[in-house]
Amino acid sequence: MEKTVNKSIAGVSLVEIMISLVLVAMALIAITSTFPNINKTRKGIQEADQAKFIATEVLEGIQFLTVGGACMMPPLSPSEKEDCIAFETKYKNQMVKVGIVEYTTDWTVSATAASWGGKTVTVTVSWTKDNKTHNVKVTGAL
């Protein structure tokens, strides 16, 4: 008695398994190669957010000290002058280090009044990453 083998239900060959393993490996390599770029992008976003936070803090400090334009429009009382000097010493063209990143702060006040009668101040926070300078600017009213 001979047994007959139905070839239509035969198993998967070793070559087919090897080809599928190579394809899966290539897909995994492609996926994992994107992780360093994702991390680099995430760090760049965090640095920009930190710069925005610093710029906003400096802007709010300027606005607080210039209620009625105190620091920017003399005459100043002795205590106002002391506060303004202390603020400028701490933040004007100074480095603010957060983690391993050093941010430089600066600001400019518009020379002339805006159409609504006040002045505007623009705070710039700069930092260098990969030999490229990045800037964040925040503008507010005085």
C-alpha cells in the first residue's frame, strides 16, 4: 500500500522563511533609525520652549518695573533706579544657564510711541546648538 502526498498542503520552505526574516529585519532597522532624530527634535523643541519661557519672564519683569514707563522714562526715584539697575544687571546681555544650554537675553524698547500711545519692547533670547544660533523673540507693550 502506497501513501499519496497531497502537494497543495505542503509546508513553508526554508527559503521563504529566510526571506520573510530579512524583510522584517529591514523594517525594524528602518523604524529604529528614526529614534535618534525624534529625540533630537524633542530636545530642540524643549530648548525653544525654555527660551520662550525666559523671554516671557524678562518681558514681564520689564513691564512690572516700567509701570508708567519708570525704568525707560526718567526721572526715577532712588528705589526705582536701584530696581532697574538690578534687573538690567541680571538680565541685559546676560547668560542664563538651564541644564547644559546657555541662553543670552537682550531687549530693545521702541524709540517712538506706538499708534496707541505706548511703547513696545522686544525681548530676544538666543542660544547656540550644533554651531547654529537660534533666537526667540517676544514682543509686549509698555
